[in-house]
Amino acid sequence: LKAPFTVFSAEELAAVPGHFSASDFVLETAGVDNVCERAAVLGAGEGSRLAVKKTAAGGMTAAAALRPPAEQRNLMMTPEEWLARVSDGGFPEWKQRRAED
């Protein structure tokens, strides 16, 4: 595959912001409530979001995250960020475009 092998500490994983599938077993074993989803987001880099939640098979788990191109990173929002923006008055730039149409 020629892919790098990267390892993160429990502290690094615990610091990843977001909502992840928690597991008491993983917490007791690894020291953090979720490894695969947090590692996917952390490994994908700045601005990434979880794209595929934890999938388990054959005693292993996997997850996937996407990182947008640099010019689009400020366009991505979590559902919570979107709802907060809408409740704070929405998207004035959209209202301006509608007024111009």
C-alpha cells in the first residue's frame, strides 16, 4: 500500500473534537472511549470530519474521515455548528444573494 503507519497516544485521541461512538471496553483497554473514529479524524488532518462511523468485523474496527481541499475547509460545518449559525440569524450572504436575484 505504501501508506504510512501512524500511532496516536490516548491523550492525542482524547483531544480530538467531535462526537464519536463510545465503548466502555475500549475505554478500559486503550484509555480513550473510541480509537478508530478519533484516529481517522486526527490522521486526516486539520479540517477533517468523520465520513464513515466505526465498522466492526473479524475482531477489528475501521472508520474513515475526509479532509476537504484547503480552499474549502472554512465551508465545512458539523450539524451542531450549522444549527448554531442558523439560530444566530442564519447565513446573511445567502440572503444577500436572494435579494440580488
